[in-house]
Amino acid sequence: MEQAQSGDLTRLAGHELAALLRSGEVSSVEATQAHLDRIAEVDGDVHAFLHVNEAALEQARAIDERRAAGEELHELAGAPVAIKDVLCTVGMPSTAGSRILEGWIPPYDATVVARLGHAGLVALGKTNMDEFAMGSSTEHSAYGPTRNPWDLERIPGGSGGGSAAAVAAFEAPFALGSDTGGSIRQPAAVTGTVGMKPTYGGVSRYGAIALASSLDQVGPVTRTVLDSALIHDVIGGHDPLDSTSLEREWPSFAAAAREGASRGDLAGVRVGVVKELDSEGIAADVQARFQETVRVLTDAGAEVVEVSCPSFAYSVAAYYLILPAEASSNLARFDSVRFGLRVEQAGQTVEDVMAATREVGFGTEVKRRIILGTYALSAGYYDAYYGSAQKVRTLIQRDFDAAFEQADILISPAAPTTAFKLSEKLDDPLAMYVNDITTIPANLAGIPGMGLPMGLGDDGLPVGLQLLAPMFEDERLYRAGAAIEALLAQRWGGILATKAPELAGGAR
Amino acid sequence: MSEITRDDVQHLAGLARIALTDDEVTSLTSELSAIVDAIATVSEIAGPDVPATSHPVPLSNVMRDDVVGETLSAEQIFAGAPSHDGERFRVSAILGEEQ
């Protein structure tokens, strides 16, 4: 890891900052203040945050006092974290990037937020996102787009562009995201950061504002693989408040990441290259970085094989039926009665008020998907669309099962291109949807996936690698991901995130 | 597959309780037609012998013991409501005149 310049706490990896907090060299107030200063300095340009936590310093001071009193604290206690606005937070507005929830303060914390709080992490604020996580660019936020810290004219990915940009711009060492079709992994790819979508059910969805309940999964967003593992260890595990939460014992992902990084090779690891995700539609420079990465893995002892997943060709189509169908049902709760916006005129029935409220409160993409989902679920079309999409889901799971007989992990580019320009795809919803081709299969199958940097494209912007493992084998991704990160960092002289151009507002 | 008309969009928007402007109906009609053409391909490989998957990790009948847990107070619940009387959410008329 790159050594931090003296006093610049924001450049440290999360685990490095946590070590300084544990040893007492740095207080949580100092660490939190450094990140708040960084936010004040650069977030006018980046717009990663929708809300900055006014109580952050107070919470940091409380951690410092507990540490001073000799209390045994979690290894990450006192470290700052940014939270995607899809997660409910007591004391901070939780809007999911939507006008319909503007200013809404939830009455309870999401389980993942509560677990971070119990571990003593300090919430810096809420990060920007595509409205209700519908999008791949963060341009569908009702509160304006987030910009990519590598190039402010480019998108930071989506829907979790705010969390990825916050981490890439050194505004936070840790962040939380949510991944329904790639919303953690694709932003990681285009911002040179690391993001992990856990096995479905591995992390509680309680208090995560639902987009598509059979696809959504909360996960970490960081600059290093170990940092993601540390956060995953905190937020993961069974939650009785989420009926889809898995009752299993998970291994320490941080231990797996540390072991992977220290081993320094991939001897004996069978790595499958998914033929269908390394083909047309992937930009030439992304393909070139991918081929170089495959060579790095081979040189490190990995046994690379090609695997075929023929049903992946139908994954985007299946996803854009299942997601709108589930979303149209989930978003029915925004009915102007119990929370959020109400737009009403005298003499209207409650039904008129609902329709008027949803007209004003929802953005274009949300309306588009709700109406598409309503269509897919309507009588006469249900079997042909939604029913068929569920069958494709089975076929995709079978493709993964067959592939994982030949390989321990699968790899592919995490996104087909580097970050595209703001507005480039905004008027072409289909072009935006097809962009998710690499990440969607993992959500449909429920398996874990990680995005991490694998170099720079011809335009000097980050290119991401995706790792996939079988259901429940999140540990494999941390072990292999940390090994790959270490191998690439040796070539680059440090992790990619530290190579980002300095933001104009961030002159030091 | 099927062509989506303006009437379809207006009907669907009604079912989804979303009022739309004429311009929105126009743009959604053409966008939805293109999107539906693209996603209708799922039926190509969805044979009758393939079972449907609704959920990636099959779990069923996830129950808890029937005991009172921690609950939110009425005050907490109503804090985010657009209108309430302290005990109930307040809404405008449920039924229109024609009903």
C-alpha cells in the first residue's frame, strides 16, 4: 500500500487508518474531521454525498472517550464510513435518490447500519444514487448526478455512483452499496475501486429500501479488497428481521483476504474465463487489459480454462422483466399515505392524490420501469414475459453450476467500457440496460461477485475485473481478489485508486 | 411481439397509479415498444420442461415465534407521515362521487 503523506489521513486504506486508531496515534475525531474536510473541499465538484452527518464528530468523540476509558472496541471502531442513501438511517434523511422521499427520516436503522454503529464506525453521510437504484450512471438521481473523480465529465457508474465516487475521491475509506444488477461492481469498475456483492441472503436487506427483492443485496465499497472484507465481516450474517437472510456460519473474510494477499500466488486455483462475457460488446481496451490480467494470473500459477454460459445471452432480457415486475410491486408502498411526498388538491379522492403524488415524486426512469413491470405482470402477458424470465433464471443457474465444475472462480470484465460521458446514454434506455450485461447473471443466480481494478483504458480511465464464485463461497473471492490485487499492485507500484488525478479542489 | 399503444400506456399508468402528461405517454409508448421487443427474446429458450426460479436461495415458511417483539411507537411511525391525527393516517376521500 502507498505510504500516506504525513497528516493526510484520507489517503490511507481503511485498515491502515483503523490500525492508527487502535494504536492511539490518531483519534476518531481527527480521522472524521479529515474526511469531513475532504468532503467540504471536493464534494462541490464530485457530488457524492446527498447529506453529511452533522452528528459525525460527536459520534467520533464518543468512540474516542470509550477507547480512552480502556473499553475493548471493534478493530474498525472510530473509522468513518459513507452510506448509500437506499439504506434507512435514524437521524439522517433517507431518500433513495427520489423526490418522493425528500427529507424523510426513517424511524429505524437498516440492520447493516446498526451493525456498523455497534462496531463503532462513524457515519459520514448518505451517498447519491440513481433513483431507487434504477440506473447505471447515477444520472437518474432526483438530486443531480455524481461525477467520476477520475474525470468530472464522466459518470461514476450506478446505481451506487455516490459510494464509489466518495471512496475514489478519498472522501471516505469505507462505504456501503447495494447491488441489484451490478450497482456495486460496475461503479467500482469505472472508479478504480473495489466492490463486493455478497451471496444473496448473506447480508441483511432489512431497512434497505427495496428495488427488486429477489435480486437486491447490500455490500461493501472500498479501495482495497481487505477493506471490503473487514466491512463484510461487520455487516454479514443472519438477521431474523430479514426472512431471506441465510442461517449459516460465515468464515472471516478479512482472514481470507489477508491470507490471499500474503500468499502472493494463485497456484492450483482453477480460473474460468466466461466466453460469453469476453466477446463483442466489450471495448477493445477493456479486452486488452483483461487479456493482460489473464496472463498475470497464469504467471502466478492459476490454471485458466474457458467456460461457456450460453444462457447469459438472455440475462439482460430476463433481468429487465424480473426487475421491473418486482419494482412495480415494491414501489406501490409510495402511496402518499404513510411516508414521503403528498401532492393533493381539494376534492380529490385518495386515488387521485396517489396518482398525482407519484407523477410528481417519481422520475422518468422509475415511471418507465413501474409501467414496464405492470405490463409484464398483466394478464395475458404474464407467462410469456415474467414466467419465461423466471425460466431463464433457472438456465443461468445451470450454466453457473456447469462452469463451477470446471473452475473455482470465474472472471470477466466488470463493465464493457470505461466510464462514459454524462448524458451520453441518458436518452437511450436500452443502451443503458445493455451496459449491465457483465454483472446481471450473478444477481439472477444469487452468487457472490466482486469488482476490482485491472488497469487503465486507452482514455486513462479505470477498467474493472469481475470475479465470481459459487453460492456461499464469498471467501474465495476475498482470497483470490486480494492475491490479484497484490500481484497487480506490484506491477503498478501501488493500488490503482492512488493513481487517480488530483481533483482541482483538492490541491494539497 | 405485441405493439404497445398509447391506450395501453394510459391503462398501465392507471393500474400503477401514476398520472402521466401527454408528452410522457408519447415517449413511454415508443420506449416501451422498443424495450419489450428486446426483452421478449426470453421466450426463445424458456421451454416447457424448464422450471421457474423465483428466488435464488430457496427458503420456505420462514417463521418466528409468536411473541411480541420490539415495536415502533405511534409517534415514531407518524413522524414521517404527510398527515395524521396522532392515531391514524389521514387521507382524502376514499370513494369518488360516482361510487
